[in-house]
Amino acid sequence: MAREIRSVAIIGTGVIGASWTALFLAKGLDVVATDVAPDAEAKLREFVDEAWPQVSELGLAPGASRDRVRFTSDLHEAISGADFVQENGPERLPFKQELYAKLDETLAPDVLIASSSSGLTMTEVQASCARHPERCLIGHPFNPPHLIPLVELVGGRATSSETIDAADAFYSSLGKKTVRLKKEVPGHVANRLAAALFREIVYLVGEDVISVADADTAVSWGPGLRWGVMGPTMLYHLGGGPGGIEHFFDQFTGPLNAWFKVLGTPEITPALRETMIAGVTKEIAGRSFEDLSKERDATLLGLLKLRSI
């Protein structure tokens, strides 16, 4: 697990794979990318070109260059010489297992294989690896990976602690912020936290308590603004005043327990689905997907620079 990582193989060059590619290139690494889609190379290079001003604004490593990416549709060629593999294939277990069996047969034992999967467990995926399942893990990013620092590290039953340590060291060397899950749970952690909030938004909209736009405003200009600085638990510690989290629990355990009991567990019916879609359409107010993405990324860049990530 002491291999120096200079070349990364990207398997699957959709939105996540392309974003990983931009990040690895910005950090001065060589990248060999592979995808079977007929227009994959053109889309990948277009994404990297569009992302390059953003990663440049955050700071490029010595030797960083868009010219250090090579594309091939041949999987074996892509992984030949790779020091690390970031896999971003479809969320289909049979596909993943077949792929990982091939990777396991071909790659040297000390080459880590990290999956960006958000919906599958590594225990299921690595079950097809007869040689070295211990070097396989989940390295789940948040979209877009070239901007959002978070990476969730999740091992399967056969994953070694050395693999988690080595992946942690690699991602951290790129400026990523890693969290280690002690056990596998569906959806990992960050998406579950986000889903819990979205579940309550769906419930409140369905109960006609608030509009979709106002719910988004309530989050992004209220607690969400603080969450970009500190996590909720640390903020509640500050909310407890000089007495900290102990005083917070002294004061708010009763109200919190009461709120927990009435939080919603909505079912997304066809009618509620249409209500949510109509609300989003109204909130968009004619802005294009590209315009909204640029607005998001420009604000993220400002926050990242402020936090010196």
C-alpha cells in the first residue's frame, strides 16, 4: 500500500468521472480515462476545458495540465500502468461485479480500486474479486468532485484498514476532506443527511405549510449558510452559549424530542410529485440548467477560497 500515485485510471467519464478527471489533472497527475460511449472522449475534454478556469482559480499543482489526460475505449489499456483506479460506472451490481473481477485479475496487488458508487455496498461489489478484495473501497465524492472537497471512505467486509489509510492519505494530499464510515449503510452518510432534510421539505410542501421556493430560501439563507462554515453539531454547541453542547441539551432536549415525534414521513404520490415539480419550475423562473450550474459553482468557488480549501 506504499505505491506512489502518479497516474490515475478513470473508468466511466460521465459527470462524476469527468469531474474527477479535472481534479486529478489540476493536482498534477496523469490520467487515462475510458468509457464505451461513442462521444465520451469529446464530452470529457469539453468538461475539462469548462472546469479548468475553476480549478485554476483554486490553484494548480506544479505540472498540472489538461494535456496529461489520455482517452481510450479499451479497459485493459486504460488500467495498464495505473497507480490508482477511480471507478464511476453504472449503479448496477452485476456490471460492477464483472468489472471488478477483471480489474482484480489484471492490476498489481498494491493498486487501490475506489468506487464513486452512492447506491451499492463494497461488500457486494468486491465479492467477485478472487485475488485481492482487500484493496477495494468506496471513495464516494459529492458533485462536482473538482469543487466539493468531501469524500466518503467506506470499506467492505474484505477491505483492509491499510487500504482505507492509503486512500485517505491520497485523497487528503489532493486537498479533499475525508470521512470514514465505521460500517456500511445504504446511501453512506452525507446523502442520508441530505435526504433527511429533503424528506422534511417534501412533507412540509405536501402539507401546504410552505412553498418549494420558500423552503429552499429557508435552508440556503438560514441554517444552510451556517452549515457552509461548521457542522450542525458544532453549531448547536455554539447555540448553547458559554455552556456549550451540555447547556444546549439541558435547554432543548424536550423541544427536540417533541419535534422528532412530528417530523414527516411522506410518500411521494403522483400528486405530490407534480406539486414539487411545479414548485421547482416556478423557482427556476426560466433560468437554464447551464445558468444555474454556473451560479452554483461561482458561489462554491467563493466559499472555498474563503475557507482556504
